[in-house]
Amino acid sequence: MKNTFGSSVSVTLFGESHGPEIGAVIDGLAPGLPVDEAFVSAQLALRRPAGKISTARREADAFRIISGVFEGKTTGTPFTVLIPNADTRSADYARSAFRPGHADYTAHVKYHGFEDYRGGGHFSGRITAALVAAGAVVIPALKRKGILIGTHVARCAGIDDAAFGNLAVDLPRLNVLPFAVLDEAQGRKMQAAIEAAAAEGDSVGGILESAVTGLPSGVGEPWFDTLEGLLAHALFSVPAVKGVEFGSGFALADLRGSEANDPLRNGPEGIRTLTNHNGGINGGISNGMPLLFRCVVKPTPSIAKDQLSVNGETGEEETLRIRGRHDPAIVHRARVVVDSVTALTLCDLLAQRYGTDWLGEDDA
Amino acid sequence: MKNTFGSSVSVTLFGESHGPEIGAVIDGLAPGLPVDEAFVSAQLALRRPAGKISTARREADAFRIISGVFEGKTTGTPFTVLIPNADTRSADYARSAFRPGHADYTAHVKYHGFEDYRGGGHFSGRITAALVAAGAVVIPALKRKGILIGTHVARCAGIDDAAFGNLAVDLPRLNVLPFAVLDEAQGRKMQAAIEAAAAEGDSVGGILESAVTGLPSGVGEPWFDTLEGLLAHALFSVPAVKGVEFGSGFALADLRGSEANDPLRNGPEGIRTLTNHNGGINGGISNGMPLLFRCVVKPTPSIAKDQLSVNGETGEEETLRIRGRHDPAIVHRARVVVDSVTALTLCDLLAQRYGTDWLGEDDA
Amino acid sequence: MKNTFGSSVSVTLFGESHGPEIGAVIDGLAPGLPVDEAFVSAQLALRRPAGKISTARREADAFRIISGVFEGKTTGTPFTVLIPNADTRSADYARSAFRPGHADYTAHVKYHGFEDYRGGGHFSGRITAALVAAGAVVIPALKRKGILIGTHVARCAGIDDAAFGNLAVDLPRLNVLPFAVLDEAQGRKMQAAIEAAAAEGDSVGGILESAVTGLPSGVGEPWFDTLEGLLAHALFSVPAVKGVEFGSGFALADLRGSEANDPLRNGPEGIRTLTNHNGGINGGISNGMPLLFRCVVKPTPSIAKDQLSVNGETGEEETLRIRGRHDPAIVHRARVVVDSVTALTLCDLLAQRYGTDWLGEDDA
Amino acid sequence: MKNTFGSSVSVTLFGESHGPEIGAVIDGLAPGLPVDEAFVSAQLALRRPAGKISTARREADAFRIISGVFEGKTTGTPFTVLIPNADTRSADYARSAFRPGHADYTAHVKYHGFEDYRGGGHFSGRITAALVAAGAVVIPALKRKGILIGTHVARCAGIDDAAFGNLAVDLPRLNVLPFAVLDEAQGRKMQAAIEAAAAEGDSVGGILESAVTGLPSGVGEPWFDTLEGLLAHALFSVPAVKGVEFGSGFALADLRGSEANDPLRNGPEGIRTLTNHNGGINGGISNGMPLLFRCVVKPTPSIAKDQLSVNGETGEEETLRIRGRHDPAIVHRARVVVDSVTALTLCDLLAQRYGTDWLGEDDA
């Protein structure tokens, strides 16, 4: 399905960095979900660049919802949101040598030179604004069902954030922070490191750690459409994500079964595990514990340093110096994108399990 | 689509650990692929348990191909392979307390107690035999197109294998090894560590590292159906895989853009990169470099130690001691499963890009 | 998805006329559906040829359910049924000139000569036995939910059956008749006409008319996945079906809006329409009235007369005289196939709307 | 997938009759297709109401392509077209009793009262403008590959058009006619009959007959994704279509096999059939002959006569007199919608068979 993801609830993305508008269609939304435009704006603001640690490109993100909402609530028919691209400076992006670490070369091969190369075209991180707007419609609906999603910058430029503590406290707090860390002092160090890299014309990467609480047990499938598989499928669409791990993830390689198995207990909330090395998932299916996963975000490929590359027109090797406006780090901005694709993926799985209307309200 | 994966080429898995037969259907295969039953057997042998480091369950894996092959070649219509379950001892698996780290509890919630719990039922690693048989039909076809896939046990029980060297040498060599490592001495240490864990009634995990050479550039999609996303979706179906990373993966968090960007060169093979931190993928699309990815395999959850758990019938907490036959490690057996799902996923993407018949031969 | 149909509940078909076994996998079935093997046998018997009006090929249809059922009930994991092909006489089916009206030529083009041509291979009506077995698992489950499906031979060889009367009486009666007509005298005339055609080495066609009662309103989608579109998609898989119409169908061309619009009334059963020209569907969505649709079944293409054709090996034109065993009509046998694909399609739509478990029972 | 159709090439529809804009996204288009905006306008003009035989609603259909086109050609990434709704008069459409023959009631049930009821909302025929715009991008691309599509009003208000003659002449001629008939005199009679019905506040239906020439043989699948099944699935999305038949369709019920089988010949164009009762399809797969199919279009449900209905707010039965602007017939306007969905469906099947790039041009 290419640029569409999901079965019962699906999202389709379209647009280019320098086109007039980008957007998303969500199909299969339950009818009757209140659409809070202020929350959509707030989520878009979290994704928007800000301060010295981001690109100078400034977009108002004056989104327009053009279908699927009537009298402030979703209708159940396709929801479409458009976001205009206002601050485009195409002259900055004349067709140059392929930018290393970007999709310029692969797009050129795949699309035979017909691709809109300006600012990365359809591959631009700009498109994630539409994902965030789409996610902002379902995040409050999941919250009404008791399902909370949150993400922090667990590591950036070699600096670690604190570990998750009480998720009921951590997640709401993280969700409104512009630079989402649990330990503010560590966050300041990360931002200083980003600025330092920027000053050198370079960029840094990081790790995002996410948690979801309140997800019912029994969601996901044994083969192929495992909860891990579907989430990872979606998360690898977040630009620059190159790895996804659940629970203790790669650290499980060095544990023994007697350490990694999460013992089961039957308490007041029902059956739960004492530890959560499996990240809330066994056999591809949610077990009622918090979902825990981590995504690595590579350093932004756009840097202001000389790089070796090849000119797509001539095939000649040349030294490339990227101009234009760039982010010295995107891990902190990718955070809200991760939350959004997580929310959309969970809505799909919940709709598959409980039906079309489960997420919605009572009759109008 | 649940237990089916793929769009142009899809695979459907069925069966239970203690049912009469397990199997797989591949739909969308190119017509005219030679089916080498000896190779199917050889691949199944690589997955089968052997020696002290595996379960004592022994299956002959006497597969039968019941559709989609005529006069030794695929017909283009659905290919079905069945593998009988011969050595089942259901008495070993009476409904007990939920086994920690297994899907017993999540299956119970999802299927409301109707699940076939014997030996893990549909969740059993046994089902991967059908995946391996399915993969064994397409691996030789990819090879004829110059696409080679191979995997080694990069780490097990805290012991590292050597790094990939010359893939043209490494991959064919790995593909016939029962315990696939590049450094045999390290492999012997790993096996000793597995035996030591087994002697304690415990189990160990590890990391599989895979490479694919010869994949054309231009395969994959910018959003959602990225090459990373689709491979990860499939790889998380390999039981016990809890993390997937591409290229330098989680290590990218600590690199700078100037290090992580792979410089482009135009050489005799066409445009290639000098390094491969991106694992052969940019913007979700193959770039002509080797695909590189790693999967973490958690320690086998079946261990011969007392564990805390809950009885599904009574809801009582109890101490569980799992009996029956178990693997102290599965990372080495999972290797051929990883190769198989990789092969099936790539066939799908190649068929989407180049059409139904690309993988096949000329007319009969 | 080719040989797979359905989203939440999907069915995959495999096998060839002269292979060892044919079969079907249903994925996404609710857990806890009782599987009545006697009913599966009874449905298969309705599809099986019998008497002078059918092919002399006799299959015991000794099906085996090899996955997805435990202690007599569906588990919720993939359900697989296999049916052996016992009475195959491949010598009857040496590769001959392409049989007119069959798929021989199109299969040859599509599969480049690699197709299993024996008895039509994967295109054979024989494969519908697997569809019937699959349908026989869900028809009783729908019935428990108050949803009844039934079909009669509305026309055959130019002879009309009576019209539907009281569906609550008609449907159960039809469902056990070997030659399903409402007016037995007309049915005898039809059978005599079939025998007369057979005596001339020829074949006849007909029209099947189906009704579904008890389907909840609100099932189906406005665009693309309309109830008509999905049912038609599935029904055109019934071999020889070349047209599908809903409600008054093609007769609507000659009605005025004031005649074709079904007036709405609010009675004891809720809102219903006075007439049913729309066949229970408005805007692609069920309206609570009985679904009504008709399928035309072309005359069996296998006839015992000389026909002009082309030899696939030589490209020469030649006169073909088909030998082997054939049906002078299949409309009466196709009836149970129509019911089966209807049932499977409705299960999918109901699972999409109400969730995975709706069709199932309470907990085990 | 609900409001999305297609696998390799998919189309997603969104928008409501009285929303700001409607639109469509096509994903999977080959890169390098020239986009002829004048042709898009011309196709939209064929769909637009005109003269006394159509609604008085007048839309300029000033479409905007906002993604997927660069320098006049498709890029291969999602193509999005928006069409503003300019001439909306929502006051005409206050929530009234459910209009008989419309989707008002079924939408109300499905969406629990949250539907945008104004002018039929997402169910409005207005949405087909987006389908026509989408189709207008691929129709010229198919033509460059030698594939021509055309449709005539074969019957309207009881008046028959002439039969297809030489398709190479008929199809191009039909494609530019505002009222597409082969026999102009019959067309004038039809229009007079439509005007007469309109004068009585009533509406009429009809039959559209379509032909496709130049489609390669070997396109379509044996089960489920048959060429008939996929086309019918799409065609039933054209509002008011209630029946689809291929080749001789329902008339096959009364033919014998010896009449209905199309004899094969091997001529200068390759293997063809002498007759075309099967409408260019055998076993679900194209056979190289023209595709032939017919759709019945019911009389427009909006009529200016008193009708019995039920008020959705109160549940009371009442007499409804629809006001606003309506079409006394839509069969002539639906023609270009049928061509568009046919073109989109064929593009998908061709891309599945021959790969992503087949429809496109050489490199830029």
C-alpha cells in the first residue's frame, strides 16, 4: 500500500517540501470523536523548529481540516487535513549533487529523475507535520479510553536522560515539554551539545524512549501482524529512525531466561508481570503492562561541512557544501512524530479488535 | 491481514505445535521457479534442533508440496507446503500455569480460553519450519538474480563473533553451517556457554547479523512501506526477536552527521557509498549497497527453573516448573528463519517493482 | 492479494484439480465457533455432482481440518481445511488445444506455459469444494446471530422458478434441497432440459437468486468497499458467474425514481422499506431489509461437440473434441458456492464493524 | 480499506458535498506521466451537469493538483487533486426525513447521527468529480500504451442506443460527446424522455455499456482478484450502479455452451476468439479481446414528488417533498465516472503484472 498504513484505520500521506500543501487522510475513524483544533496546533508546535537547535525555516502550520468533521466531531468518513507550505525558498535547493545520508540518490533511481528534488520533496521531514496533525485527532480519543502515550529523549549527543519512573506522572508532563526530558539538567546539557555541534556545522543523533499505558491486553497477532511488527513498521517511517527495540531490547542478548522472563502475578488490576523486559508484549500480543520501546534517530544528514558526493546530471564526483536551513538535531522534534504514529497504529489495532465504533462516543 | 504478509507475493502461515500438520501458502510467486526439494530439506535441517544445545524434540520435517508446483517448477498459482508434526507428546503440555515470557497468557486473553495451548499452539516456534520451507523456494530464485542473503550469530551469551568481512565469501560459507559464525573458535565458546546455561536449567539470548548483497537500488517506499519498515515488520514475526536495527543502528545515536553520512562515489559498479552506516537504505529505499541489519533474540523463555506465575483456570498464583523438551538457546536456529522472512519480503518488494514475472525464467 | 479475499476475516484458496489435495485457510475467525463436521459434509454433498445432470467424477470429499480447531471449536488462529483429490484421471486431460470458454488460453499466457493444465488446474471448479468447506464453518455461526442465507435456481435453460415468498420459510427449505428451487415442478422441467442438453453433448446456463435475512443495518462503506462491491468481488470468483445484480438490478433501467425509491416506514422491527428495489442496500450500506441479488451462471464450457480452437504447442488451429467427464449444467451446484462466498464476505464485514469476537461465543 | 481501492496503484477519495473541497489521492502512479490539465478539465466538463436534463447546481471544478506532479509530469509519489465546492447552498439541505433511495438512513445508522447530512455528505455524487480528475491522469497514459476505454448510454428511459460497431472508431468518438450515444437520433429521444420525466418531477435510469481495447492478455487472477471481480468492485462505487455484467452477461443464462463458448483462432494479431460472449475474460484473466461490460444505473432517487419516509430525529413517519436542485437522470453523467474507475482499476492490475514503471516514460 506504499504511502498508506493501516487496515481498519488507515492513514495516507501526501505532499512535498516545496509544494503548495502537504496533508494526510485518515480513513476508518470512529464517528463522534471531538476534534480539538487547539490541540492539533499544540502538537504541531511541538514538532516545529524553535531556537538555535533547529532549522531557521518557520512554518505557521495553519492547517485546514477539509473533510470528515461536522459540527466539531468526526463523521466516520475520511478525515483530511491540509497544511500549507508557506516559507519555501526553492532557490536554496537547486538540483545539486546527491546529499549524503539523504534520499536524493535513491529517489533519483526509483523515480528515474522525475522526482521533485526541492528540499527532499516527498521525502522531507516536513511531511511529518501531516502525521502529527493526524495523530492529534486520535491521541485525545485514546486518552478518553485511558490510553496514554509519551516519549522522552532518552539519549542525545552521548548524554543520557533519567529513566522512566511513575508513568502516570511522567507521560502527561513530557507531553507538553518542548524538549522532552525527564531530567531537565540533562536536557540542558543535550541542548548545549546540539548547539556546539551546530556551531561546527555538524549534527547529532539520539534515542527516543516511549511508553504507552492503559492499552488493553489481547491486542496484536501471533504472526506477521505482531504488535512489535506493526509498531516497528510505522516507526521506521519516522525519518532518521534506524532501529527499534521493545522492552529490554538489545540488552536481552546478554540476559538469561531466568532474568528475562517476567514473572506473572495476579493483583488488584488483574494479571500483571513483576518486571517488564518484554515491553508489554508476549507472542506479538499486548499483555496489559505498559508498552515500552526505543527508537534510534540518526544525526541529521544535512550538515554545513564539505562532503564527497556525485552529481546526478553529470555522474561526476564532486565536493558538496549544503546550503539552506537545517536542523543540527531532530531527535527532540521527532518525539511527537513517534507519539503520533504510535497512536494511529494503536487505533487501527483497537478498531480491528473491538470494531469501528469502539473509540467513539455515544450517539449524537 | 493477520497471519498473512505481503502484497504482490504473500505468505500465509497456519498450524499448531501439536496439530497434525503445519504449513504455509505462498501466493504471487513467479511461474517457472525450479523447486529444489533437497534444498528445502537442507534449510529445514538448519532450523532443526541438534545436539546438546537444542530441544530433544526431533522432527523429520517430511514436508509435502501439495499445490503450485508442476513438473518441478512453480506454476504461478498458490504454492502450499505441509509439514507433519510427528513427534508430539501432548501429555507433556497439559494446561498449566501461564509460562512466563511465553504467549500463554496473552493467547488466553485474546482467544478467551479457546486457544490450543499444547506446546504453545499456533505461537510455537515449530511454525517457523513452514516459514523456512517457504523461504527455501525463493532463496534460490533470488540467488539466480544475484541476490545473496546470509546471517551469522554475531553475539551469544556475551560472546562476540568476528565482524563481516568479504560478503561474497562470508555469505555462502555461513549458509551451510549448522552453527553460523564467522569465527569458529568464538562459535565453540558460544556453544559451550549454551551448554553451561542448559546444565543450570537456564537459557541464553543473542544477536543475529544479516547481510543481503545484489539487491537492486530503488526498492522500497518513502513512507510506511519503507524497506526498513517492511523488513522489521516481518522480522518481528521471528519468535523471540525484540529489536531490529539497520546499518550502524543504535550506535548512530552517538555519531555526528559528518561521521554517519555515507559519502557517495561513482565507480565501476555505478554509484556506491564509501561507508555503510545506513545499511544500504536511504529514505526507505535501497541504495545498491549491501543491506545490513541486526536482530536481538531474547533467551528462550522455556527454562527448567521454578518461576512465579498464575494459573489460568483458578487465577491462583503458583510456582511453575516447566517440563518437556526445550532449547537453551534458539538464536542459532532462528538464523535460517531470519533469512527466510528476509527472502520472502524482498520477493514481494521486487515483484511490486518489476512485476509478477521478474523472478521467473523464460517460457516453458 | 490475488487468491486471498477479505480484510478482518480472510480466506485463501489453493490447490489444483489433479493435485493431491485442495484447501482453504480462513484467518481472523472469531474464537469459540463450534465446528460441525457433519454440516461441512452436508454442504460438500450439495456441491458434489449427482445423477445424470452432473459429471461422472465422484469425490468423497473426505476433508480434514488440520489447524485452527481445538476441542471442536475454532481457536481464533488460522483455520485450514484440506480435501483430497481421489478420483483424478489425468490421462483424460493431456495437454490439448485450448478449450473454448475455459481459462486454458489465458492461463497459458499468464503463466508462460508453466501452468498445471490437467483438468483446468487451479482454475478448476473443483477448487470450490474448499470454498464450500470454509463457508460451512461460518454459515452456522451467522445463523446463531440470526443471519440466514439462501439461494435458488431462479432460471435454468429458459425455465423460471417461482419468486421468493416468505423468506423465513423459503431459505431453510432451499438450504437442504439438492436441486434448489421454490417450485418443484419447475425444477423437474429444468432437470429434464439439462438432461436433454446433455444428450446432445451440450450444456445450459442459468440464474441464481440469493437472499440474506437478519443482516444488521449499517454494514458496508460508501466508496469502494460498498456492500455491493465486496459481494460482487467475491461472487465473480464463483466459476462461470458473468453478471451480478442487486435488488431489481438491470430492471431498474426502465423504472422511474418514483417507482424505484423504496418508501421508508417505522414499524415494530424499526425502520424498514415498503418495497425492496434496492436489494437491502443504500449508498453501499445495508439498510436492514433482506439482501437480494442475482448471479448469472454461463453454460458449462466443457461440451462434447466439435469446437474450433488453437493448439498451444504448435499454434495451429484445430478442431477440438473434449473428452473426459463434464457437467451439462453447474448452476444448481454453484448455488452452495454462492452461499459460501456470501457468508465469508459478510463475516469479514461484520468483524470489521463489530470486532474480532462478535461472531463467537462467550468464554470457554 | 474502505475508501481506498487498489493494491499497486491505489486511489483514496475524500470530501463531502458541502465541505470546502473534495479530492483524491492516487498512490503508486508510475513516474513520468505527463499531466494534461486541459484534459482533466475536459473530463470534468463531461461529468458536469448541463442543460435541462441536469441539476441546476453549477460547479466550475477549478481543480488544484497539490502533490505528485513536478514540471508537468508525475513524480511517482502520491498525486493529490483537490476540487473546491463553490456553489453550495446548505440551507437547501436542512436535516429532513430520510430521502428514499438515498443513503440518508444507512449513513445515520452507520455513523450514529454524526454524519454530515448536507447534500448527502460523503455519499454525494459530487465526490465522483474527484474520481474523474484522478482518472483523467491515467486515461492518457493508458492510451499511449494502446489501451482505449469508452462507454455509451446503451439504454435510457426505455430507449436503446445502437450496438457497438467498430470500436476503433466508436470509442474515440464517444469520448468527446456530452451525451454519449452511438446513434444520435436515439440520443435525442432519450434526452426528450429525460426532460419529460423532469417535467413530471420524476427521474429515469439506464444502462451504460463499456468497451476496452488494447488490454494485454494475461491480466487478472483466477480466484478473488478476477478481472471481473475487481472491475465490479470498483464499478459498484459509481453511485446508483446496481448491476454489472460482462460479455453477454445475463443473456448467457439462456444460451447453450455450444453458443456461448467463443471459438479460438490464430490470426495476424495472435490468438483471438471469433465471438466475444465472455467479454474478453476467461477464468478471471484477460484474453486479448475487447473487454465488454454493462452497468445498470438506477433512476436518480432525488425526485420532486411526495414520498413516504421517516424523520430521523423524531422517528415519525412523514411525507417528504425534496427541494433543492436535482438530476432527472445521471446515467449520461455517470459515463465518464465509469471510464475513470475502469482506467484506475486497469492501471493497478497492469502495475501488479508489469511493475511500477510500465506505464511511465523513459528517464527524465
